[in-house]
Amino acid sequence: MEVLNAIRIGISSLRYYQLIAYVAILVILYYVINAVYRVTLHPLAKYPGPFLQRISDWPLVFHCYGGNRHIIEYQNHQKYGKIVRYGPNSLSFSTATSMQTIHHAKANIKKGEWYKTLDISAGAPSIQMMIDKSEHAIRRRTISPAFSERALRDAEGLIAINARKLADAIGTLPNGANQGDWTQPKNMNDWATYFGFDFVSDLGYGRCFGMVEDRDNRWIPGVLKSASRFLYYVGYLPFAPILRPLMGTSIQDYVGGQSAADSLKYTRLANGRLAERMELERQLKDSGKETTRKDTFHYLLNTKDPVTGRRFTTEELQADSSLIIAAGSDGVGLAVSSTIFYLLRYPTTLSKLTDEIRSAFADVSEIRHPKLGSLSYLTACVDESMRLCPAKPSTLPREVLSGGMIIDGHHIPQGISVGTPTYVLHRDEDIYPEPWEYRPERWIVDEKSGVSSENVAAARSAYCPFLIGPMNCIGKNMAYIAVKQALAHLLFRYDIRQAGAELTGGGRPDLEKGRQREDEYQMTDYIIGFRDGPMIELRSRL
Ligand code: HEM
């Protein structure tokens, strides 16, 4: 009591500026002691990493905001080795074995806290936000009919229609031009992005955004990019738990700037489209008609968990609708535009792939599975593009649970965030010789060219553009169909060349460190890899 009284008297005799100074000293002292602890006695103290990242999460927030996290991760692993401490409680492992351990079905992990902010505006967690493994498994079981073999068969017809529309629109000639002339320059990224959004909304809602054909909805990708940037860095803010209750409310419109407002705008758009799709389904049911459109939401609206019998709530459907549009559209757009970039950079590869596609089909209408899926060089080109440009290039956080876990021989205690940096892993030269080279042949066993089955198996073991394990991309097979449909339609119908003297979309000497390679397609990492270019011209051959 006496001590407390003495403190009270001491404080009341202080002037206000002295009080502020003492509080500031205490705060600084707290951070200094915390920093000293983090580099000395902390369980991760022995792991190397940049000093600032070892003592604070703020550098990570800035990397996410700046869109260069994948590049920083690459530089860190080059400097510090296979294990890097990139936050006070975070480790990045860049080995194939760690990737398989961390994402294994039996791994003692859950998704990291960062996921809690991802689709928060929707009012319920999306499947990607389900951080608990068993809850995630139930949700995954319920959503899976929408991605089954049968659903994919139904989906391919719709995807092919969108690929045809892409090819029709991108090859449009200006007035006065003749059939067989080259088009004006087109930004491949824009068109691939329009295609990505169109096919996924067509499949998702039964009402396509129609971006390939007209301009009305072409604002959506920009809003999604801005929203992704916001959700990326906000989730890593040291005070993110305090912000979460405010997210999704109208306060977000005013605090957090344009990208926060865009995040909300995007959610409202997705919710609106879902409401229309639900109304259509209701009308179909009322009229007693069987739907002929078996799109993703046909399955989601009619599915129930086979074990519990539970159906999706509207809020859960809203969250998944936001997620599916974002996850599906941009990954596919990136795979298409990066493939075209690398094909133009490697003319021999372009002509080999073009030959494969043109000799497989006699007419555009034939571009369908199973033949499309059997084109091994096309598959290898797509895989090689996603090796160099994985849609989610940086470490996706997983948190170690009670009891800890062993990763690459290291015991990692409970609460530590672990992950594998896909962009870095895909450039490991022991697994991918000459890693910066675009070489689809590395995916095809051919003893004569020196590619053995062991080489291909090693390349596969570290390959993870869709991640692996029970929380991997559920849309993987649909994504392959969409990317192959788009590329096959373009290369079947057109000759393609770069517009202008330089191939755009690659690195440049005047860009930041790590972005100078002209032969590397550049991405800005805001959860998804956003990009620009290449500028191309097309000439119809039909
Ligand atoms: C080339 C294209 C694509 C790539 C590279 C890609 C990549 C990924 C990755 C890496 C994840 C895991 C994310 C994480 O753990 O945080 C993921 C999750 C997911 N993706 Fe994709 N994706 C693509 C296309 C698609 C498509 C077309 C759809 C649907 C139409 C889709 C739907 C989803 C969903 C629903 C999840 C969450 C799965 C879960 O949590 O169980 N993706 N994707």
C-alpha cells in the first residue's frame, strides 16, 4: 500500500511533459528489451535472417505493401541459406522436404492468424479462412462436388465458350484492315485477365462479367488488385486482431484509404452476383425445371455435407463467392500471360508448342478434353510458366500446434509460423538446373536429351504452384483446363509476335534490385502475382 501511495504521489507531482517523457522511455525500454530477447533467448534466436526482421514484423508488412515480398524472400534465402527467420516468430524453409512436411495431411499445424482477415468482409469465413484443420476438412468435403470430375466435364463446355470469345475479341482488326493483317498492339495481361474473370464468373454465377467483349466491367480487376494489397499487409500488422472487428463495416470505407474501400466494393460486387444466382436457382426450383447449367454455384447451392447433412449458410456462400472469383481469375490470367511472354522470349519453344496444338486439332470446335489434356508439351509449357510465375509466390503461413513438429531435422515449438516460399523453391538450382531458363523439356522424361525420370521426379517433388496436401488449391484441375483452353485457342487460330522492338513484361535495368532480368516476367505480389504485358500482335491463319 505504501509503495502504491508513494508511486501515486510521485506521479501527481510530475508535470505532464515529464509524464509523457517517462511513458516514452518505458515504451522504448519495452521494445529494446523485447528486441534483445528476440535475438538472444528467444527459441528462434539461433536462426539467421535480416536483423530488423528478426526483431519485428514491420518489415514484412512493408514488403507485402510494396508487392516485392517474393523478391526479398529470394534475396534472404540466397544470403542466409535454406532456413530464414523472417519475423520474430516466423521461419521460412526453402527445401522440397520441408514443403512436403509442412503441407502433409498429418502435419501438426493449422493455418496462420493472417488468414483470419482474408475474406472477413463477407460476414463468415471462406474455405480458405478456415484455419482449424478439422473444420476446414468439413468445409472442403461440402464444397468438393463443385470441383468433381463430373463438374469439370460440365465446366469445360462453358470454359471453351469463353476461350473462343477471347480469341475472337483479341484478334479483332481495326477498320480498313484486311484478313491476314497483323492486329494493333494488345496487352496480353489485360486480355488474359478478362478471360480469367469471365470464365470464373460464368462458371460461378451463370452470368459472365463479359469483360472480353465489352468495357463495362473492366474496372473489377483493378479493384481486386487494390483489395488484395490491403488484405495482404493488414493481416500481418502487429495489431491486426484489434482491427478485425472493424473490417467489413462501413468504417473500412473511411479508414485505410482507397484500397480498404476497394476491398469492400469488391465484396459487395461478389455478394450482389451471388444474390442474383440464388434467385435464379429459386426460380428454377419453383418452376420445377431441371437446370441445364451445372455451374459452380449450382453445386454449392444444392450440396450438403454427406456426414452432417449441413448446407452452406448465405454468409458462407458469399465468402466463397468472393474467394472463388479472386482465386480463380487471376491465377489463370497470370498463367496465360506469363506463358505467352516466355513463348515469345523462346521462339523455338513457341513453334514446337504451336505445331503440337495445330496438328492435334483440325478445327477450333475440337479443342476439348481428353485430347487437350493429352498434349504433353502444352502441359510442360504451362507447368514451366507456373514454376517461374507461381500465382502465390511467397510463403503462406502455417502455425505449429501444441507439441511442436520436426521440420528438416529441426524441432519447431508450438506457436511458430512456418512456410515455404514458392518463388524461391522453384528457383533452386539443385532441383531445376539453370533455374531462370524457361525450359518445358525439364518436365518430360527423355534420356536422349539428358532428362531422366529421377530428374523429373525431383522437379515434381518441389513443385507447388497449387500447394499440396489437404489445404491445396481445390480448383487446380479447373485451372489447368482454363489455361490450356485459352492457349490452345490462341495458338491454333493466330500467329503471335511481340509488338515493338522490345518484349515488354520482363525486368529492366532501371527497376529495383531483383527485377533487372529482362528474361523474367515480372510480378507484383499482393497475395496474387499481378503483372503487366507483354504487348503482342496477332495474325489470323484461318
Ligand atoms: C493457375 C491458377 C491457380 C493457382 C496457381 C492457384 C493456387 C492456389 C493456391 C496456392 C492455393 C492455396 C492458398 C493457401 O493455402 O492460402 C489455392 C487455394 C484455393 N484455390 Fe486456387 N489457384 C488457381 C486457380 C483456381 C481456380 C480456377 C479456382 C476455382 C474456380 C480456385 C479456387 C481455390 C480455392 C477455393 C482455394 C481454397 C482451398 C482451400 O482452402 O481448401 N483456384 N489456390
